[in-house]
Amino acid sequence: MGWSLGSNDATNCIGTAVGGGILRLRTALILAGVFALIGAVVGGGQVITTFKEGVLPAGSITAQVAFVAAFSAATFVAVSTCLKIPVSTTHAIVGATLGIGLALSATINWGTVGMMGIVWLTTPTAAMALGFIFYKSVEKAMRRVKRPATANLIFKILVIASGCYAAYGLGANNIGNVTGLIAGANITVPIVAAVIGGVAMMAGALMWGSKVVETVGKSMTVIDPAMAFSAQLSTALVLNIFAIVGMPTSASHAVVGAVMGVGLVKGMSAINMKIVRNIFLTWILTPVVSAVLAFGIFKIIGLF
């Protein structure tokens, strides 16, 4: 699950820097992996607690439940990565968890699930608005810099820093997707789970992260350095804020919303709406397919 998250989502955070020509792909993948690991270990505790205690009742999360949920979600995310489609690992693991909850006839905490739904709807909207505002502000501020070489240097620093921050936010927010149920099953303590999940995320980013970079960094809209910085900073803020309050959300939702926001500064014609439609359709299907897959696998294992 961590490997799938890293390969699909970690590169979302810094894919715009690759699309904007600021970083080479290999460098971007290394930075994304390292800072996702740091975010998981330093800031992932609140979201791990939400998955550990907030969705299924205490005592119902066993090693079998954790395995089936992670396997089902990871399988869907890995297939999506192979198809170069950025999807939500949060949607996938929540869908899988709900599928198992239904298979167990467990008392699901629909209040927490409802809060997650509100956060999911808020994430792309907030990132889009922030991306639009940041890009307009950055453009205005950079007009005061008279020397092109100085402006380029400033942008490179800002883009790299914001990409690392976005990867940190991903690790802090999405580590619960990877290890929350493992902690809930009392297989290990949260900090050890965070380290294991963070290392797996870093490995996924380095080994298979190039698949989704092209979609986020190049296919949706033409990215320039100012757009890359604005999109990454917007993504980072949204992910980090929700991580602090313990609400898991989607890095894919955030980065796609942010890229759309900066693209809209140049008008709707700058956005590849076909790519956007395909991404939104996948977002809708993600929790449903993951829930059905987990439900089926759990029932089949129960036969033996």
C-alpha cells in the first residue's frame, strides 16, 4: 500500500516542477520520496489515529482485516498508476475499509466517514482557489524583478521548496492510509508503522513514480515555473492543514485542483478538460471498486 501510494501520489506533489522544467525527473522523485518519509514520521500521527479508531469499532480491526483492506486498495491504485491515472489512495483505503465493515456487519462510524466526504469535496475546491490566488499574486510580485536571471533563480528555489513541502504534506496526511489499520490491529505501534509506511512510500516514488508525473505535470495544462510554485504550495497547505486536524484527504484531489486553478488564470482553454474528466470519473469509481474488491476478497477468505 505504501509502495502504491508513493508511486501514484508522491510524484503528484512535485510533478509540476518536472513539467515546468525546473527539476529533472530523477531528482524530483528522490526529493518526493525523502520528504514524504519525513512527513509520515513527523506529522502523520493524527491521521493514523483516525484510521485506527475512527471508522470501524475498536476490536473489529484484525490482522486479516488490515491485510485485505490494504491489499484491495493497493491493487486498485497500482493498476491506476500503470494507466498513468492519478487516483486517491484515501478513497481507495476508505472504500476498502467500508467494504470489509459491511462484510463483517460491523457498526461503521458514519459520522467520521461523513466528515471525510466533506473534506474530500473541499480539497480540490480549496486547492483550486488557492492556486488561482497564488499564481495571480506571484505574477504581480515578479513583475517588480527586473533581471530575468534573478527571477529564474527565485522561481527555481520556490518551486523546489514548495514541492518538498507538498511531499511532506502528503506523507503527513496519507500515512494513515497505509498504516492506520495496521496500528488499529495492534500489529505494531504507530511510530514504527509510520516509518515502515514512509520507507515504502519512498521506494514507490523512486521505482515507479514516473508514470503519473507526465499526467499531472504535462498533460492537464502547460506548466511554467510560476504555475508550478503556486500549484505545489496550494497542494502543500491543503494537505498539511487537514493532516493537523487528523482528516485524511487526497493528494491527487489537491494537486489536480491546484493545477486547474493556476491554469484557469489563463482561461478555460488552457485546461485539457478531457484529461480532467477522466480523472474525476476515476475518483468516483475508486471507493466503489475498492469496497467491492475488499468485500469479495474478505468473503472468499472466510470460506476457508
